[in-house]
Amino acid sequence: MKGPLFYSKILLFGEYGIIKDSKGLSIPYNFYNGALKRDENPSKEALSSNESLKRFATYLKGLDTKLVVFNTNKLQEDVDAGMYFDSSIPQGYGVGSSGALVAAIYDKYASDKITVLENLTREKLLKLKTIFSEMESFFHGKSSGLDPLNSYLSLPILINSKDNIEATGIPSQKAEGKGAVFLLDSGIVGETAPMVSIFMESMKNEGFRSMLKDQFIKHTDACVDDFLKGDMKSLFKNTKQLSKVVLNNFKPMIPAQFHELWKKGLDTNDYYLKLCGSGGGGYILGFTENIDIAREALKGQKLEVVYNF
């Protein structure tokens, strides 16, 4: 048994902001993927994944049947037979490891499911997002449902606001382009829940709230618009501002050993860094107008290009 592949995702813009209704842009990242599987001789990882799936199956039985109905008998049967999620997606790296699993389970076991092939109206997208949010809350305590949505549809998703999302097209990549979006590996596993708690705690502070609205969300929205229009000159201007706001106001979310590198990018304009997901570890997202210069400036770091323009 081997199910279809579900891919990782990258939230290019919108981390934290989308909690407070900023725009966001999420794209599939096909470098990592996962699928439901069964093996005769399961590895240690497979057994551990199977244990987690057992708990998840129990959790899904408690979901509101008005929202979604699962074939829980079949799911239980498969889990008891040793099914697990075989995934290359690193956990705690901000690229949607639990999102891909949620998408795979919905795809295989949801009755009357919304499929990728039908006309995806805003209502259907929001319904899927709500279902996925409920499902993924098992892993994170509170989930927007966007990661599984991205993984399930394998399409870029534009978030205009909480109740307004749409599948979108993004400018096609230029293979020989010097401009690039890249991932930096912090070498640390990040935990989503504690980072979100820090953010929610900061939101009680009026100064932080107004910074979020007047600076963070303003620049995030501008970056999304620039990226979709392909206005790279404006994109880099706004990404620099966003990177600066994050360094000044989201320090706990940036691993300590990256504070200097973050600042160096802002001082030299060789690259700009931003959070990838909730931060605290995992990947850091980078933007550069010249990938060769960025590689040189970040020598010794593990760098993966995800998009060229």
C-alpha cells in the first residue's frame, strides 16, 4: 500500500500577521513530501508514526459530523494494520509536516470530500480550511488550516483575510534569474505552540499591537502585492522593511546565532531574512537580488534555493 504524495509548503509572507488578518501567500514546495504507507517490516520511525496516527484516529472520531464525516472504521482498520505516514518533510521546520499528513488522511478517509478537480469556489475553500483547521489542531493546539489546504490542493494560496482566500497564480520562475527566495537551515527544531504563546502574550501590549498593524501588516501586504505583480524592485524595498521590523520586534522567534546574520543582510543589502512559519528554529526564509553574492555572504550556512526570478 502506498498513497498519493502530499507536498510541503512555504508561507512566503503572512506568518503571525494572518492571525490578525494580514494578507498571506503560501506556495507548495515539492522538494519534500509524504504518503500513507504500510510495510511488512516497519522501521522505528514507522512504528512511532503509527502510534501518533492511532491517537489522531481517536481524535478524529470526536470531530463535529456536521463539518466532516470520516470512514473511521476503515481508518481504524488500516492504523491497526500498521499504516504510517512516510515523510521526508522535516518536523518543526515551518514547512508543513503535519499539514501534509492532515491532507493525506482527509483525501483517503473523508466521505463526500471536496476534490481538487471541482470548481473551487470561495465557500468550498473556506469549508476545506475550516475542516483542516479542526483536524490540524490535534498537532498544534490552534491551527489556521492553511498548511493542509496548500498541501491538499498543491496550488499557491492567496490569503486576503480570514474569510477571503483564493487559489492564485504566481509569476513563473526564471531558471537563469539571479534573484532568489531561499531557505537557511538553522539546525534547530522549532516548536510552534510556545512561539505562538509568546506572540499572543505580546499582543496584550498596546505598543506591540500598533507596531503589528502600522508596520508589520502594512509591509506584509505590500510584499504579497509586489510578489504577485512581479514588481521585484518594490518587493525588495518592502522585504527589507519587513526584515527590519521582525528583527526589532520578534527577537525571541529568531534563533540567537542568527541575530548578527540578520543584521548583516540589512546593512549590506546582500540578502534579507524573514521568519519561515512560527520561527524559534527550523528554516529561515531569505530573499536576495543576487544569489551568488548571498551564497558568498552566507558561506558556511546550509542554503536551499526555492524560487528564482
